[in-house]
Amino acid sequence: MLLNQTIETIAKWLLTPIAMLCLVLALASCGEGDSPDKAGSTSTQSQAEPAKLTKPKVEVPSGPPPKKLVVDDLEVGSGPAAKAGDGVTVQYVGVEYKGGKQIDASWDRGEPFSFQLGSGAVIPGWEEGVAGMKAGGRRELVIPSKLAYGSGALVFVIDLIGIGDNSSYTNPARVGNDRPKPKVEVPSGPPPKELVIKDLDKGAGAMIESGREFVVDYVGVNYKTGQEFESTWAKSEPSKFSFGTGEVVEGWEEGLRGMRVGGRRELIVPSKLAYGTGALIYVIDLLKVE
């Protein structure tokens, strides 16, 4: 009798930790099976990071081009909505509606594009189509010819990177130009009908030439409103373009000819030599010719 009680006591003493160990192992096994990667668990303990933006492929719709602007949110942003007067920064790709040939892409230049919404610095299709877009969103605009450049309908896919008043912002981490950001003054009177060129400081370096790449800092202002719509001073570094290839507006192609590195030049560009939406004023520092 005493032996049986002793055996029973020992058995209880041994089985308790064993049972506990089994229970722990069983629970661990169940937890592993419920891993989000393996079993599609809806646990919110580990949130996936947002996908990094990549250059989109623009698909041209079938059928004839639209007569009115078509706006399609491919992805709705979660930030504030863009409104007139906001400085906006975007990445974009633009193609011709007829044929689907790419005409422009900020992705290919390696940096976003910034402008002031409602200032007339971009085509009307952008002014209408970007308004109301939320930061973080991706939007497709099918723009009829009358709201573009007048030479045919276009399709753009635009990513709105950020919104803010960039009229006086200078990035403290930027490199490439020690000069302070210039203040652009709008002359009195109506905008000129022809390009006006004024050297504020003549450079002594290499001269800009057709077919060569050049690096500049610049500020752009709407002639009618005096509002800044773009400035490289808000970016981490100056911008690079190719001269004589049609990459920049005609006013730049004509106005920068003969400029030397180290110079600062003001261009008053009539609407016909800009984007067709009004005269613009630029102050440009030529930093390098490659």
C-alpha cells in the first residue's frame, strides 16, 4: 500500500513538468503555424513597409482621344489635398495619346519636379488634374489637346510626392552652389512679346554649347502673379539638362546661348517660348558645362 502511494506520488511529480513542457511545445508549434508569412494571419504586429515608387508604364486607352480632361486615381493618397498656391513635388511620365510615344519623364532625369499649383507654370490639364490630389497618391490624366500644348492629346501618370509652400525654402543640406537664392523682381507693365535677356553677373568659365549637358540652379516666377513656381534651391542639388536637344523650353534654348559658367542670367520668357500659359521669369546660375 505504501509502495503504491509512493509510486503514485512520484508519477504525479514527473508528469506535471512533462505535461507543461508538452503544452509549451504545442503552443509554440501552433504559433509557428499561424505566422503571417505561412498561414496568412491577419495579425497587425508586423506591418509591411510601403512599396518603393517605381516608374509606371503608361497605357493609352483605346478609342479616340477625349474632348474633356479625364482623371483616374490609380492610388489615392492619405496626405493633404493639393490646392492653388501650394508648392507641389511630383514624379511623372507623359506619353502621346496617338502612338503612345513618351514625351517626358521626371524619372529619367533622376529627380522629381516641383511647381506652384495655380500659377500658370504648367499646362491647364495639369492645373486642373493635380488639384485635389492627395500626397502619396498616383493619378492618371488623359488630357485633350486644348488643355495641353495644342498638338494632340497626352496621357500622364503623376505621383504626388509632397505638398508645401516652397516659395522661400532653401534646403540646408544642398550642394553645388554657394550663392544665395536670388529674389526675382517682376517688372511693371505688360509681359514682353519677345525674349528679354539680362546678365546679372557674367561668368568666366566654359560657354554653354549645343549638344552638351549643363548644370544650373534656377528660380522661376510667374510674370502675372509674381508667384514662384519652381526653385532648385529647395532640392538637394542643382539640375542637369542637355542643351539644344529640346529638353528645355524654347526660351531657355535661346536665352542661355553664349552664357558662361559662373554667370547669373535673368530671362523674361514670353508665353509662346514657354508653356503657352503665360510669361515667366527665370534667374539662372550656370554652374557647369559637361
